[in-house]
Amino acid sequence: MAPLQKLRETLPVNTNKKHPDKVTRSMVPITLSLLSDANINTLKEFAESIWRITYRNVISEAQMRFMLDHLYHPELLREQVASGNPLLGAFAGDALVGYAHVFIEAHQSRLDKLYVDTLYQGQGIGRKLVDAAERFALGHDCSLMT
């Protein structure tokens, strides 16, 4: 058997129904960090691309527009981050591929947002973001995360 054919047989079958013709496994290592001010400016676009796929059959276009404009207003996000509620980003190289928003309230934390680009789902990025959110909350003496 030819080496290329042998390799093809060992590769997983692409079962990504959202992007069946796309490569679904990135070879770029995923890194996590706090989102910078520059990332906040582009977060709304990133969220919108995910919401368009995830919520298209759940809420109306008008409701989606209202929620995105309200929840992802850059000044609101900056205020939330400045008050100690971090935005954690997952990056493939320089590209934002996921994020989580953690709110700290007394000794409790709330994982408010958790999104991963559909092309990167199924690779453990969401788990990494949840683990990072938990470490952050534990570092702020939280005993509960919802």
C-alpha cells in the first residue's frame, strides 16, 4: 500500500456538518491569554460570526442584532474588564478562535459567555477556556462557579 493511502486511512473522517468541506483540525497550537483592548474592538465581529450559525434558527435577525449591539458594545466590555471581569481568549497563532467571559461577584463566579469558532470546535478549546476561568475564579477566592 502506498504511504499516502496508508496515511489517509489513519486520518479521522470529517464529520463537521457545519463545514463539511473545510479542514477541521488546526496544526497551529492554541494559546490562552486575557483579551487586550485591541481584541475587544474585534470581539463583536467574532461573536457575530458565531451567533449567525448558532442562533439563526432560534432568534430573529432583529433580536440577534439588538443583543449583539448591547452585549458586545466595546465600551461596555471595557468597563466589565476594568471592574475585574476578564475576557479570556483562545488563539490559533494571532487569530482569535474562542473566548470566555468570567464575572466575579463576592465569593462566587459566573461563566457568562463561552464561544469557540465552529471551525475549531471539538478540539478541547472550550474545556481549556473553562479550566482557565476556573483557575481565575479560584485565584479570586471564589467557592462557586455557575
